[in-house]
Amino acid sequence: MPNASARPKHNRRTRRRRRADPARNELVSNSLESAQQCLFNQDYGTAFVHYLLVLNLAPMFKEFAKDSFRFTLFKWAEELDSVGRIQDLFDCYEQALELFPADEVILNSMGEHLFRMGFRDEAAGHFHKALKLRPDYPEARENFYRVANWLVERWHFLMLNDHRRNQKYQQAIQKAVQGGCSTVLDIGTGTGILGMCAKKAGAAEVYACELSKTMYELACEVVTANGMDGSIKILHMKSLDMEVPKDIPQRVSLVVTETVDAGLFGEGIIESLIHAWHHLLLPPQRGENEFGEQSTTGRVIPAGATVFGMAVECLEIRRHHRLCVTEVGGLSMAAAGELQSPVSCSSEPDDSMEPYTTERLSRLPGGYKSLTEPFTALHIDFNNVQELEGLSSRKVQEIRLPVIQGGELDALAVWFQLHLDEESSLSTGPQEDTCWEQAIYPVHSTKGFVLKPRDELVVEVSCRDAYLRLCSVAVLRDGHKIHLDKRVDSIYPENPTSNPEAELCSALACLQTDQTKDLCMLECSEMALLNNHDYHQSFCSALAKLISQLKGRKREQGCVFQSDPTIPSQCSSLLYVLDVSEGFSLLSLIAASQGHVKAYSSVEKSKQQEVLNRLAHSSGIAEQHLEFWLNHIEDEQGMLQRPSREDLWSAIILDCVETCGLIRQKLMEKASLARCLLEEGGRIFPERIVVYGKLVESDTLLLESAVQGQEPTLGFNIAPFINQFTVPVHVFLDFSTLECRHLSESVELFVLDLMETNANYTHREVKVQATTAGRITAIPFWYHIHLDSEISVSTLSHNSHWKQAAVVLQQPLEVRAGDWVRLAVKLHKSTISISAHLENTPGMQ
């Protein structure tokens, strides 16, 4: 037995100096020299290999070579990314992190690659590690905020703030456990709250599973903090992959879950429960009176659901899903073909389409009109496995809905009642004060169909692929059936006094006509942009003004404007316009339609390019006057280049604001490069962006941004952990329908000048006077986008395709009417941050 009281011996080996190895030293020296030479020659791959060798053999060079090694890694990663060698890229980052495991810059850079490739969980982990190493690292913070919006969606906060929902779930679980359900599985545990409710109610064994790595790690932290880490087993896996006894020792008597979306089945609850009944749950009770031995039978919370729907008229839904205008910026859209959003539902599954989208009906700008009474679409019993298995093969159900008031048929809105047990339920209806949105099934037609009172709308309900599908298929009018899947402008004449026989004949004629058209899918935000008349008209006017000025200047220089850009001339007569807008854009065509302009479009998708070519042809724009720039460059970095060796751009159109309401990343860097590529008198569109904001009091924004209050949620300590994913900027906001009190007038917060680099700044202090007493909880902001000194568009206009954003203060600020509030506004790499404090009051809020 060793002598525990003996003094520890010194490690003598530390006193012996390692014998010099001349060959090793020479290899290190030669490799370091080779790395530097390869770096100079821009041979980044070879340089990276040499640096790896040097730093593994001689770690003492780490500090000396760190900056050069980082630079080499990032350049080599760019090359690997450009040629699609993704696995090699990540291997290089793994090797780099073995050498520099605590390097926040490398961690952040790897996170950026992961996020861009869709690995959001992993990206969040790298950004989080970088922030822990350096809390004031702005790039990592900005990246973490962006990825946090993806990983921990805002409904998590709303759900945890929904006390009524939480209490009802807790009561149902407590009742089941105390009734004999002693073993529990929480599927899709999220924060772990339902599993902890089961344990608190007295369950002997509790298991939970979570697929998201971020939420799994969060649940582990929450369970540990609440002293249940030894009594709740959390598995990082899908429930579909779980087996007995491999993952859990025996079948459980209760499954609790809330893996439902606004369309009820969209998160896979049907498949999960079928698998659970076959592999993880005890068999269900056989008879209505079998209540005595619940520990020997299985059950599910929620026990079932009832789905409701109604037909609605809503301009906001309409303009996001189908074309509502006949011309855009002076261009007729007749030749565009059929344009629609990728949200479209039919009884037959289509992998290219999403059957529904989601909206909070109560917050839609302009509101909505109910065209029918709510109807029951479907009922499902989650405790009946045969019913679950037969759902996809159910016969298509046809429902006839009496129309109660006239209006244009834009969508079917759907919600449900979740039956937790035989006594308790939760509703996601549009009139409820709930954390839920409603499912929206848009109706696509070239021209809207106007329903009339006494019409009957025929709706088909099915679940072919375990997705709830609702389709408006026909209208019964005066004894005749008008099919809605045909061209509405063919079957519904303009004259409202037409007799029913004429309408029927028109409908029959339509059935015999080939209605096939070129169909092109546009994202919902792209459809809304296309329908934004003011936006395109403003660009049309600003481009026409600039092109007229430049043509006049060139004529003064002796240029002769020719129609064919392939014919050489002494003076370049063509004007060159580059549109680098994200996604689908008609701005290049609008520029080309001005005449003597060669326009370059950044539209990438072939179907969308076909639409532009058809529109160009129908508008008389020569084929050679429109070119798709991205077809000819290797990567995005080459986008902002000269149109040719001799020429510069007359105008460069930058996409400055994301649909969500944020300034686009790297906007100012792109503007700096664009300025260098303009001809004399050329211009960047827009030339200036002015940010406006307002002080508001909004409990809604607080509830959607973080778990509120000092009290634990159902007695559990959850807030400190989920609130790590609180982001200071709330996006995709409709300010016009936000529940809030306005505490000030609008105020100019910041100016971004894309044409005058010396006019820009990184921070600014703004004084704003409170007009009403209250608590400042947030500062919503929006943009006036100035195309030139006279023409501008606002992201706050009623027909804008943009949403707004808001900075949510960490601590609300109490103000009285007349108080002055000082706002410190900062811009870092396109990210706006705002802090606020009262004038003459020390300390920031």
C-alpha cells in the first residue's frame, strides 16, 4: 500500500532536456519556408499541408504562425467549397481545430460553412463555443443570433409563456399518471417540460427523445438543473428509431407529445404514434369500462383531435400566392405563363408542392372575411392504432359548404381542437388567445373566383400521405357545378347578370379546351414582390431618368446608339445594367425596355429564365439585350465584374433588404466594390437607405422573444436555459397589426449611403421624445429606400413584400410623456443594434 503521507516526488523527466533532432528541425524549417512560399504563390492547399506538418511537429510555432495558418485555411476552404469538395473542407477544419481547439475565429468560420450547407444544429454549436471563448466577438454573436432564429423558433417562447396550455397539459398528465400510467415516454421533448411534469406527478420511469441536437442538449441542461437528471433518460434520436429493450427497457404505459404543427399532421405525429403503438407502448384498453389496470394498458396524450376549416377572402394571402397584376413596371405579364407559389394542395401528393403554409389570421394586414361558417373536416383518435393506420387510405371526403357572404375565394383556413383527454382540450382557432398559427390552403387561379351567397363550395378532404389535404374543387351555383381547377376567367364571365345556362356552357367549353400552360414556381415572397406595383413603378421611373441622362452624355461624346450590341463602334453606345437581386426579379427587363440597354440578370433557375425570355420577346426586347450573368461565372465572388474589358456598368441594382426586415449581409462591402465598377455618371440602386424607428410598448414582442416573469414555468426552472437563445432583433414582423402602444413619433435612426462612402458611420446617438407614458419594450424599425434624390420606396407600405423588424430591449424602460430617450444605434456588418436610456439618467438599459 502506498504511503499516503509521503511527499510527492518531483517528476525528474521534466528536468531532462529533449535532445535536439537535427533532421526534425530541418524538416520543420523547410516546411515552414515552403508553406510561406506556397502562400505567396496562392497555392493554398499545399501551404495548408505544410502548416499542418510544422505545427504538429513544432507546437511552439503556433502563436507565430496562427494568423498565416488561419488565412491559409480560409482560402483553401473557399477553393474546396467552390469545387464541391465539402467533406475535404470539413476535414481541414477538424484538423485545424485539433491544433487550435480554442480559436474562436476558426470555430466561427466553420460554423458559417455548416450553416450555409444546412447543418444548423452543428453551426449553432460552433457559434456558441466561439461566443463562450470571446463574448464580445461581434461576428460570432451576429451568426449565433441568425441561427438561433432557425433552431429555437419563436413559438417555443410563446408556448412556454402560454400558461393555460401548460397547465392543461400538466393536469392531463397528472391525471393519467395518478390513474396508473407509471411509465412515460415524451416524444419530441423540446425543453423537457412534459417529461418533467410526468416525473413530478409520480411516474416511476420517464424517458424522452429529441431529434434536434440543440434542443436535446438544452433538455439535458434543464432536467439536470431541476434535479431530475437521474430519473429522466433523454435520448438524442427519433422515436421511430427507438427499440425495446435496446433504448428503453420495456414498453411504456403513456406517451405524451406535442409533435403537431398548424396543419396537425405536419411534424409526423401519425407515423410516430403508429410506430409507438407497435413497438414502444403497451396495448390500448379494449373496452370503454376497462379503467382498473391502466399500468397494463397504453394511452396517448393528446387522445385525439378535431380539425375545422372555413373559406376566406384575404388580399394578403392572395398577393403572396398568385399573380394579381397584369403589368409590372410597364411590362405586360400576359406572356409570363402561369406563376404561383409552391404552396398548392390536391388530393394526390406532389413532392414539389407544400400542401399548406401558416399564418396568424388575427394579425394579417387588411384582415380577412369569412365566406363560409366553420366546418368539421376530420376527427382522429390517437388511441386507436387501426384508425391511425387507415388514415392515409381513407376515402376522399367531399363536403359542401353554404356560402354566407360574397367575396373572392382566396384560401381555406384550418385549425384544430386538441383533445388531451376526455375532459380537457386546447384550440388553435383564429379567435383564441393561443401560441398557434392557422394552416392556410391557398386557392390558385389566374383570376379570382367570386363566391355569391347561396352558392355551395365543394371541398375535398384527404390524408393520402399522412398530410391533411383540403382542396376547393368546385362551386354549386343554381344547380350547376363549376370546377375551380379550370381557368376561372374562362368559366366565370365578367358580366354578373349572365344566366346560369351561359355559365354552364362556358364551363363545359373550358373542359374541352387544352388549358396546359408553362408553370413556374415562385417563392411566396417573390410573388408578393411581383405584385408590388409601387416598387416596380419607382424603379421604372428612376431607371428611365438615369438612362436618359447617360444617353444624353454619350451623345455629347459623339456616340451613335445602335440596336445591335454585337456591332463595334468608336464609342460604346450601349448602356450596361446589372441586377444582382436575390431570387426572381424583373428589374433587368425593366432596364432593357428603356432601349439601347444591355441588361444582365442574376436569375438562376431555368424555369424563371424562360419566363424572363418570354416577357422580353413579348415586350420587343432583343434577345441579345438580356443576359443571365450567373450562367457565365464560376462563383458569386465574380458577380460584380465589368461587363467587358472596355466597359463599365451604367447601373448596378443591389438587393439591400431581406424579406424578414433586416439589412442584407455584406451589403456595404458589395456597395464599395460596385462603386469602383460604375462608369462616369453611373449609379447604384438604391443610392441611400434611411432607417426609421419608433418607441413602442408591446407585451406580444416580449412573449415571442423570451420566457417572461420571475416565476418558474409550472414550477420548473426553464427560462435561464431557453433564454440563452433569445435574440435581440425580432424579424418577420407586421408592424401594422402588431398589438402595441405607440410611445413616440417615428424618428430617423440611421443612414446608409451606398454612393458616398465618406458619408457613412458605424454608430449614432438619436434623441426621441416620448409622447405617451408607458414601458418601452421594443423599437420596431423599417427603411425608406431612396433610388435617387426624388424617388423612394418604403418597406412599411401596405403593399410591401417586406416585413419589419424590431429590437427588443432586455429590460423595459419606464417613461413619462415628455421624457427624452437617447438611443445608441450601431451598425456592424449590416446588423443593427439599439440600446436606450433616459436622458440625464446614468446607465444603459
